[in-house]
Amino acid sequence: MKQFGVGVVGLGLRGLGTGMVDYMHNPDEGLFLVGVSDIKPEILAMFKNKPFAGDTFTSTQYQDLLDCPEISAIFIMTPDFLHEEQAVAALEAGKHVFLEKPMAITTQGCDRILETARRVDKKVYVGHNMRHMELILAMKSIIDSGSIGRIVTIWCRHFVSYGGDAYFKDWHAQRKYVNGLLLQKAAHDIDVMHWLGGGYTRFVHAMGGLTTYGRALDPSKREDYLKAESRVTIRQFSVPENWPPLGQENLNPDMDVEDVSLVNMVFDNGVFASYQQCHFTPDAWRNYTFIGTEGRIENIGSSQIRILKNRVDGYSEGEILRVLPPAGGHGGADPRIVEEFIGYVRDGKKITVSPIAARQAVATGDLATQSLRGDMGCREVPQLPADLIDYFEKDLV
């Protein structure tokens, strides 16, 4: 089997925190993690505790990975605002690129990555791992079977209990680093709605605001925040004792992103969709509802799908389909996206998500954010040239 070397830029949360780096070194399959880069030496020291880390070089400069001839592909898992710069640099260095979502923090940034990849003839894959989750695959199978008819409307409610811990204590809380949480957080959901709804957003409008965490700030504790933030290596999301939201401490004093957002979309195939996101709920899950001309489905948590196909003039549980996720990060999705990426760039296999879909998710979130921060009016998502779409869509299953 052909040996294939990869490198990782940005170990932090996705690399070490969720264990994704563990799937990037598999000598039995000819896959070797050649080098890793992170700006924090303490993160690199943590990586060295991995049993397979002995032959992997480490660096605080990601350019060292781009200069390494043994590395054919780069996993970029750095903060969102660095994706565009680092992806373009890696592509121009002759590397294939795996990009953590969101692809970039602006529509223009995504388009620059796409145009660069085509120009240098290298591949880009974006880690929309929810396309590999058993729950989403099961819902797509039901929709594709035609059993609930043609999809007419889609609703998604996203409850984020850990919003204060995950998004309002560090760089995620500032527009200059994320644009808005309708990109960082909602890119997954918008992509799922696009995929299962069979189209991309054409028109979007939104409303929202910083309603709660801004009220929890204590200006007198700014220095305490800066000291606490300097000690953080990989932030912990699951901290149930940080409740209620107004009791949160060590919040980013420069926060300026929204903690509540409501978005309405019209797809290019006529589907109507809505998305709601709240970062201070007591629970944490997504509820997708797909309504067709002959029924509807919705998920309850991450392991149940309700299927309703008969009229009942009142509440109905419907049929319950239970879904058991396999082992692995994000319900077994993380090892699958690594496997798909390697198969794509090394073996020429087809993929389930193109960078076009990733761009469309970002563009929708970007335009929605512009709407809610402006007049809350309708925005039209900029369209891509047909030849650029065709160039990337040819690699889809």
C-alpha cells in the first residue's frame, strides 16, 4: 500500500480535545502523521504523550509543515479567522487540504480558497462531520425514499447549554475572529438542511442579539479575565456547575457576537427553512423537523427519529425509529471524515461533501449575520460561476 504522509496545523480542541488526531496515524493502512504545528508549546508537549508521537516532528511554525516534502496533505484545525490564510498557503505549497468548518469567516474568503484550489489543481475537503452521523444519515434515507413526499419546509432549533463556556470566554466571542456564531456554530446545521432539503439558500434574512451574556460581564474583572485566559490550553465545554448563565465568570470582556439568532431562508429549489440558535439553554441538542407533502420527520435527541405519515387531529408520537451511533468522536463521524479525506486525496475516491456545499453554508451564515446586524432585511446569496461548481462537484458520490 502506498505510504501517505499528513500534517496537522492547530492541535487544540479538534486535534487533542476531541481526539481527532488519533485517526491520522495508521501505519497498517499506509497513513503516517509526519508533523504537527501549534503556537502553544504546552499543546505540543501534550501531543508528545501520544503513543504514536515518537516519529512525528513538532513546530510552532506551520510553514515548517508546508516545507516538508514528506507531507502530502494538511489538516487545518486552527481558529476560524486563520482558515483562509493557511488554506491558501498550503494549497500554493502543493498540499491537499482538510479544513475544519467553517471553511472561512466570509463568503469572499471561501471563494478565494476555491479559486486557489482550482488554479493549483489541489484538493480541498471541509470537515462537515454531521454528514457522517448515523442520525443524519437515517433522516436522509427516509427523505430520499420518498415516504414523506417532497420536502416543503425545514425547521431547526439549536439549544446550546454550553454556549457560555464554549463561545463567550475566548476568541469565539469576537466578530473579528468568527464574524458571527451563525458561521462557527450554525454552519453544521445549515449544511444539513441544504443536504437533506436538496438545495442551497438563495435568499435569507435574520434577527438576533447579544441578550444575556453581555449582562453577565463585570468590567472591574477585566484583569482577572486576562490572567485566567492565559492559563487555558484546551477549554472544557462540559461544566454543568456554570449555571445559571448570568452567573458565568471569566467571560470575554470584548464580546460582540450574538447569543440568540433567528434565521429564515428560501432555497433555490423553493424549500422554506428556519433556524434558531440560543446559547444559554439548560439543555444541549438540535431538533430538526422536515415536513413533506405526505408526512414529516423530526429527531428527538441524537438517537430517535419520529416519523408521522397519517393525519391525526391532535398530538401523535408517530412511529419511533431508534438510531445507535458507533464509537468515535461526534457519534462516530470523526474517524469517517478522516477516512473519506484520505481516500479522496490518496486513492481518488469520491466524497459526500464538496467545498461548494461548505461555501454555501458559510455564505448563508455570512449574509444572515449581515441582515441581523443591519436592517434585518432580505439578502441574496452571491452565486458561484457554473464552471467553478462543476470543477468541484465532479468529485461527489
